[in-house]
Amino acid sequence: MRLLIMLAVPAAMCATPVSALETTRGLAASGAPRLALARAEQLQPTDPGAARWAEWEVLRLGLLVELGRNDEALKRAAELPANLPQPALRQCLLAAARAAVAAGQGATVRVYVARLLWQLESTADEARTARLLVIESYLAERQGDTAFRAMLRFDQEYRPLDRATVERFVGALLAVGMEKEAINWLAGLDDAGALKLQLRLRTGLIAPDAAVAQARAQIARGGAPEFWQVLADAAVKQGDGVLRVEALERLLRAAGDDRPQRRQAQATGLWQTYSLAAQAAANRNGLLAGDDNAWLDFAARGLGATPPQSRSLFAHLSRNGAARETRFSAQLQLVFSLFQSGLDHTALGLFGEEHAAPETLDPQARYLLGSMAESRNAPALAVRFWQGLAVPPGVGPEEWQVRLAVMQWRADMPAAALDTMRALSRQAKSLPDPVAGRAAALAHEMLAAGKPGPAEELYTVLLPRAGRSHAREILFALGGIAGSSARHALAADYFLRAALTDESRATDALALQARLAAALALARAGYRDDARAQFQWLLKNSKDPAQIETARRELSRL
């Protein structure tokens, strides 16, 4: 019986095939919104009157908003057909309102919500979502008082509020300095959460020293990064600039890359806090304004005891030092100190958000920042810091070229990547084995991205400069590229050279695979006798049943 049930399941599935729309929804739900959107753009009917066009449009607008393409979403929403079925129209209007919130267009949000609430028969869930979007629209415009009144009305109608909504209300009110109003929802917050501790601190319900102790205890136990915000607020109340620097450094480290405006604001705030803390430290320790060398020396001596204070002095001098050498020295020490403290995200946030030309940064600091970006999968930043930089000390010129080319490729700069790699063709000497491997991996990336032309050019540059350990793989890849474009004789040449490159491994898996590929390419090129010899060699030397069967079948056709 169990076997019959198992057999029946696929049959039932085949009886009701999954539609293209349902498949696309599944892709979106599985965490592949870009793939789902590309599929929707390809498969949605062009005629708005076509069956299921409206359902496609709901999905498409939602994906555009999810991916932050809000201008596109708003443009499509403005062009919705008048006869769209009501359920789909309501969902489209909600998506448009979300896009308008993200774009900071509060008035547009309220136009869409008004249409949804007063002209259409919205469901209870849709109405609730719409009301929250109105609140978000006021918050986006920094209309704290109006948002607060809307929150109170929402609370009266939908009480008890879920914790996520309460946290959103409190967090938004704290962001605009309305902690007294936020106290209305104190009881709904998590007792052990950072937001409740922050609200209690801001309203005087707990002393700063006690808040610091609780926040540090939570951080030591692996608590959320938001506890650093508690420390930052407590530092303001205590007048402790060093503590505030420490907290803001950690907050910038935890900032996500998906909200660049907020990240830039945090970086700007940290630079300002650095400068204030530096001047306070200089005043306390009798450092004279303009005596940059004394400031640098004091900062260097204090690194072991109070790194945030030293970094404040370095940061201040990196922007305000009188001499270029002073600024460069301070930049390098600031970046290196952040790196040593595990704050590479903070360093990238500080210098990545700066609009100063890279040439105004110390070369060693640029190299270190680019290396951080490289390790953190931020290729565009790495290229920005490295472009035009001389080969750093301790790094071979070939390794440097390959690393830069990899970052350029991943930053969607294919022409620059190829130009960088072409420089290798002007070097007669062989590449170190690790460098050759990394360059071959870049060529494989190009090939996997559907760019066989750049991949072939790079493989060709590498071939005479890569050692024996990589030559076979490069030849095999070149054979595949040539074969895919029907250059069969050239493909056979590459494949057979791959098979013969290392006599000690003439019968390993790659050599046998290359020999078979060469035989097939020779046959397609019309070199029947040469192909026959390769197939016969395989029959004598291969132990792979599939290869033997292929060789026999192809021999029978020659």
C-alpha cells in the first residue's frame, strides 16, 4: 500500500502541472526575487486584458518594491488599467504605497491609501496595512506629531498591538526625539530588549550608569547590536565622548549595506563625534591646537589603553592635520587600529562614504581598505581604493594585477578587468602557481557568467605563463569554448594537448575526458582517421563503461 501511495503522488502532480505564475511565485518565496522578477518581466502577457495579467502585475510590483526599484514600481502603478479586478487593484495600490514610503513621497502614499480605503472595498487586513503605511508616510516626512496622533488612533482601533508594531512605533518616535510620547507603549516592549532599556534611559526611568551596566552585560552575552545605541545615548547624558565613540563605531560596524542613506548618516555622525572627542581629550591633556606631532604621539601612546580615544585623535588629524604627511600618518593609524579591533566594516563605512578622491588618502591605508573590501565581498569599494595604486610592498606585481582584475570583474567593470589582465601578456616570466590558479578561477567566473569571449582571451594569456599544474585545466577550458562555437579543429587541438600535457597522468580522469572530447571534435572537424585513433586508444586504456560505450558507438559511425 505504501508503495502505491508513493507512486500515486507523482501521477497526481503531473495531472495538475504548476503554472508559470505559480513557479515564479515559488522562486520569489524561496529567496530569489531577482530571478523571479526577470521571469515575470519575460512571461507576463503584454495585453492587460489577458488572463492572469493582473496576478502577474501584483507579483511584479511586489518584487520591484522588495528590490528597492521604487521609481519603476510607482511608474507602473500610475499606468494601471482602469478595469483591473478589485482584489488585484487593491494589492497593487498597497505595493505602490510601500514604494512611495521608501521613496519618501508621503503625499503619494496617502493618495493611494485614500483610494484603497474610500473607493474600494478593502479587507480588514488590507485596511490595517494601509493605516500603517499612512503612519510610515508621516514618519518619512519627519512629521512626528502627526504620526503620533495616527499611532494613537491606530492603537485604539487595533488594540492589543503586536510587539513588532509597538517596537516600530517606539523606535520611530525615539528617532525624532519624542520619547515622552513613546512612553505610551512602554509596557508592550520586551523587558529584556534594547528598545525598552533605551526608552527608560531617555525618559529618566533608569540612571545612565545602570543603563550602561545592563547594556554591557547584554552585549557580553551576545545581545543585539541595538544595545550599543543604549550606550551611545547614555554617553550623551554622561558627557562621555570616548564611550560614545566606542558605541558609534560598533553601530556603524553592524549597519547593513541595504540602507545606504542611513549608513552614510551614521558615518557622518561618527566623524563628528571623533572630532568632538579628540578636542575634549586634547583639552584634558594640555595638547595645544596646531601641535599635530604632539597629538599624534599622544594618540599612539594611548592606543593600548583607550583605543576609541586614540582613534578620535587620529580621525581628527586625518582631516585637519596641517601637513599632508600628518594626515596620511593619521589615516593609516586610524584604519589599522580599526582593522586590528575587528572593525573593518566601520573603516569601510567611514572611508567608503567619503567623497574625497582616493589620491587624498595614504597609499598604505588605501591598500588596507581595499583588502578589507575584498574580503567583505565589496568589489566596487576595493576597486575605488586600489585603482591607480602602485604595487604595495610585499605583494608581487602579478598577484596585484590578478587581485585588481578580479575585483574589477566583480564590480561589473569587464573592460577594465581585461585591460589589467592584458598587462600579463607583456611579461615573459611564468606566473607563481597561486597567482595562476587565481587568474584561472577568474576566467572560469567569466565563463560561468556567460562571457566566453573574455574568458577565452584570459585563458589564452594565461596558458604560456601557467605552470604544468594549471595548463591541463586551461587547455581543457579552451577546448570547450572553441567547441561551443563550432571551431572543431581548434577544440580538438586544445583537448588533445590537455590529454598529452602530463604523461605521468595520461590515464587519469581529466586526461581520459580530454581524449574523448578530442576524438569527438576530430570527428566533427572531418579528421576521421585521427578521430578513429583516439577512440581506439580509449578502448584500450579507459575503464569507464560510459566512455567505452561512447567510443564504440562513434567508431561504428566513422
